[in-house]
Amino acid sequence: MRRLLAVGLTTGLAVATLSGVAAADPGADPAHTDAAGAASAIQTADRLVADPGTELIAGPADRFHRLDVDSGMGLHFVSYERSHDGLPVLGGDVVIVTDQAGAFQYAQSGLSEPIDVVTEPTFTAAAAIDTAATTVDGDVTSAPRLVILAWDEPVLAWQTTLLSATDTGMPTLTYAYTDATTGEFIQSHDQTRAGTGNTWYNGRGGTIEFGTTAQSGGYVMRDPNRPNLSCARQGGSPYTNTQDTWGNATGDDLVTACVDAMYAAGVLWDMLADWVDRDGINGNGSAYPLYVGLNVQNAYWNGSSATFGYAPGGQLVPLDVVAHELGHGIFQTTPGGSGGGNETGGLNEGTGDIFGALTEWYDGQPDDGNHDTPDYLVGERADFLIRDMANPAAKGHPSCWSSSIPTTPVHAAAGPINHWFYLTAEGTAAGGPGVPGSPTCNNSTLTGVGIDNAGKVYMGALMGKTSGWTYTQVRSAALNFAASSPVFATCAEYDAAKASFDAVSVPVSGSDPVCNK
């Protein structure tokens, strides 16, 4: 196991899309992406959007606004939002990727063809409110916004925001889209995805370490080294205690639940830094608050915090579940955000599962019945097994991509990306504990490259994400990254990722990039 358990007290530490891609310089330090390189990357990217040619699938009425530049794993990722004839284009964003010195490597565009739509609505905003309010159960919070919705075939649409609730009563913001020409309802999506600490999940009955902050009269459950990471009962303030000892190691105790949640979030944070070169959960050195005590068998992400309920095996805070919910925060804060239809939602859910598995394997807890042993199952430690990444079909979810995925419920639509990740990491043969072997959709035999390298490939894909992300766009982004990033000295990771996309039937859009390492 990576971490030492309960060895002592320390103040503030509680115990408890191009056809060919040129490879970036492999001799450079892949973790070193300096400010001068980022500035050069911005200059390169700004020149490209000023004269986009064919790389960005842009027409004469398109304009680009730079959002951010992110750096990691030897590359710079410069993201832009797009407008067309003055209207925001949802699904038209682009990410331009350079090497450490700022030389262009590849670009990811959310569009497959230039926009060609009429930009004057014939259906009014007031009528769009009526359509949204009668289709989505919620209260309209603001006037509709006229947009071009380009997650599928581009269409002029009214975007209406409503405050609503999920099936289990969780509050959420829902975005409803109405065709501004015909008045037909198109789709909707919401933001919600479903000291000394005595632990329940991470060494039952033992103690684990997590970050707390000393304050007058005692301690508060707020990590001093991971900004914004705290834990509280739902609706309350972070727990406090006169002693830096927390919880009673039982499955129904909420303070113990916070011990396990804080520990899991800390492991996720460390894994992100060590394995995929990400600074904090949001990519800018910050985390999110955690809440426990939700009175349903579920957990959810609301766009700014994660809340956890209960399960048959105790409070729902094992390593993979906590990392899954915070994984939605990673999906949200990488380029392109989290907007999109069911296919994007499925990739969002799969992203949570992937970060759950990465967190478990990074921590490497022992297989003794008292710990959260690494595997590719989701929720099993809480007797709440909901997905199997090695064999999604075992839980009734598709293991292979098909044309029905865009209309598949989001948790089931995660099946193919989970299966792809498992195959990239482990291959098809059974290994040791937690590695059961996996069938493929094309009967191929694969060899994995290790979960840490699979994690790098997927994190690199996320850094090229565009809104309304689809499986074919994931394939493009992942293979472009694997072919370009200096963290990989050879094409082994590219080859494994490509073979795994083939093995789960994810199609190619156009042609795959070429790896020339």
C-alpha cells in the first residue's frame, strides 16, 4: 500500500484531427512545460485561429475567443470557444495543441463540417420558455439564449435554463434546447452526476491519515495543502473537533464517512500529480467540498461539490466512488466542459469510473478483506456494485460501441469507454487480483500498457475535449495525444489505445493520426 497508516500526529495532518502528427522532442523533460513555452503556444494558436484554413472546420462567419491554456505531459493545450454570425456555437469549440516550445502538433475541433444555418429565429423566446417549461419539470431562471447547437447536425436553438430536481430529489440546473425555427423540443441535459481518522473502508477498524487544519480550540476537517477540500454533513459546515482524532470506524457514522471521503480525495489528488501531471482536481491547484449524509442510496456531483449517501455496506464513500464523483469535476474543468447529450453524459460517467480505478490502483491497498483492494469494479466495496469495466455486459451495459449509444442512458453509455480503458491498461488476458481478463468485440487478443499509461492517454484525450464529446472524438483526441506527447518514448501506448478502440468498435472519423516515434 502506498501510504503509511496511523504512524503519528503532525499539526494539520490528521491520522484517520490531422492525418500525420510530428512527435514532440522526446529528449525534453515531459513534465516541464514552462511559462515561456505557454506564451509561445498561445501565439501559435492565436495565429491559427486568425487564419484557420481547414484545420478548425471554420467558415467566414466564424470567430474564436481564447478561453485558457493548460499545460501537462509535455504539451500545451490552448482552448477556444466559437461564435458564428455573432451567436455562440455549442459544440464548435476547438483545442490547439503545441509542444513545449510552442510548435503546432494537432488540433481538435468539435465540428466535422462548416456551419450552414439561418441565424434569424422564427420561433420566439417566449414560446421557447413555454416549450421548455412543459417538457422539463422545473422553474425557468433566466431569459432564453439564442445559440447554434452543434453537438449533432448544427441547428439554431433557444437555450433555456431551469432549476429542477433529479429523480431522487437532488437539485440541479437543467439546460433545455428548442429549435428556434420549428419550435420543436430538441434535448435537455443537467449538471448533476449522480487528523487521526478511524476508517470503515480503508483498513476496517484501523486508522488512516488525511489533512486537517488547526484552529482556535481544536481542528477543522479542511485540508491545508489541498485548497477547498473539506468535509461536512449535508447542508452543514466542515466538521470540527477538539482533538485531531475523528470517527468511530463504523459504517453508519457520518464523521467516519468524512474520514474516508477526505482520504480518498487526497489519494486522487496525489495520483493526478504523480501519474497524469494535473495540478489539483480542477487543474488549477484546487479541490472541491465534500458532503455526507444524503438520505438516498446514491452520490452526486452538482458542479461545485460532491455529496454522498448510503449503501448496503455503509456510507457510500469508498475510494472509487469518491474519485468517481470528483472525476466529474475533472471532466467539467477540462476543455469543452460537460455539456452534451447522452453520449457525452456516458463519457462523463466513464471518466468518473476511470478516475476511480486509477485512484484504487495508485493507492494499492492490500487484499485482506478490510481494505479497498484495486480492481476495475465500481462500488463493490460498499456492496453497491454498479459497473464492471472489464466486462460491462456483466451488469447489463454495452461492452461495444454502436449507433444506439447516443440514445443509451448515460450510466450504460459509459460501457464502451470503460471497456476501452481496461483493455488499454490490462489487455485481454487475466492477470493477478482485480484483473479478470476481458473479451473483445472483434475477438482480438491485446496486451495492455499498464493503468498509469492508460491514465496518461485518457487524461491527454480529456485535454483535447470539445463540448458535446463523442466516442469518435475521444478516439481522435486520445490517439493524437499518444502520437505527440513526449511522455511516451515509443508508439506502444498509441498502438495499445488504437487496438483497444478497434476492440470496442469505436469507429474512425476520417482517418487516425499516424505515430512516427
